[in-house]
Amino acid sequence: MPLSAFALLAVFIIISSVSGIAAWLVVGPPAWWAAIGPVGMTFVALYVVGHRLELEVGPRINLFGYDVALLFDIAVAVVAALVGAALVRLMASLAGATA
């Protein structure tokens, strides 16, 4: 894999981490482990939408030599992170976990 592919992967890891942790802080339960769900769900959603299904909506920019619909990817990341945080909160409340 070329170095530019690793750079693009790092961008998507950062987008997944930031949106997942932000959604956990807003929606998720207070337990520290609850941040894993939204971050993981966001990364998987970006992988499925961008790499497997190759969906691109909106304007594309050239990022490290690849045409990327970055605004669409960020929107997908935010929605997936919020859904992931809500699911983790629901599972934690059903299990009775508080910390």
C-alpha cells in the first residue's frame, strides 16, 4: 500500500475517533469503556459506506491523491457515532451498569 493510502486511513481514524468520543460525551453513559462502541461503529460505517459500497454524495476533494467526498463522510461519521452512543447507553441501562 502506498504511503498516501496510510495517510488517508489516518484521516479516517481521526474522524472516527473524534466523532465517536464527542458522541459518547454527549449521549453515552459516563463509563469510560462506553466510548469504544461509538468509535468502532463509526469506523465500520465509514469503511462500509466509503470502501465497500463506494457511496459518494456531494462535492469531492482530492486528499492525498484520492477523490474523497469528505463532507458526506463526516456526516456519516457523526450519524453513526450518535447511533452507536445511543445503543451503548441503551445496553448499559439494560444491564444496570453505571461505571
